Amino acid sequence: MKPLRKYLKTRRITQAEFARQMGVSQPTVWAWMNGTKTPTADKLVRIADLIGATVDELLGRKAA
């Protein structure tokens, strides 16, 4: 999830801090960022809200 990686980098937020905000473990955030896991639908919506992106952007889908 490139938008998440970019958001954390530009805001200087650690994976651990973001994990606390999301109520998940830091390894879960790492797995999301590296594509080994996909967040559940409710988590995708929360991530999108937190970082100011759309769910489609998080999933790498282009707008039509």
C-alpha cells in the first residue's frame, strides 16, 4: 500500500505509532505495507480516512 508508506514517511509517523492509532500490532502494519496481508474492509476505510486517501488509492486502483 504505497499511499500508506508515503503518508507515514512524510508525516514522520512510525509503523508502531500508526499501529496504535489503528488498534493493531506493528507487524500487521508492516504486512499491509509489504503486501503480505490486506486489511479488512473496515480497516481499509479507517486507514483511508486517517491518511486522506480513497480505498481505491490504497488498493492501487486508478480512478475511472
